[in-house]
Amino acid sequence: MRHHLGLALQFFVLVALPLICWWQLTFGFSLIWMPALLTVGIVIFWIGTKLRGP
């Protein structure tokens, strides 16, 4: 179960971050959101990696 949850978290991050970049380029939002969302994405991806590990 942990393996599948970790995989889902990693998949979510790998799909969400390019969409966020596209949203920024198309519609624009405050510049502070990009590094904040990237940091959140890195943390979620790291959690997913830990869940998939042994």
C-alpha cells in the first residue's frame, strides 16, 4: 500500500509541476508562488520516494 501511495504522490508531482509552469506562462500570477510551489513539489516527491523505499 505504501508503495502505491508513494508512486501516486510522485506521479502527481510530475504532472502538476509542468501544469503549474504552463499556468504561470499563460495567465501569470505572483512570482513568489513559483519557488514556493516548486519547494512543495520537491517535498511531496521526497515523501513519495521515502514511501516507495524499503
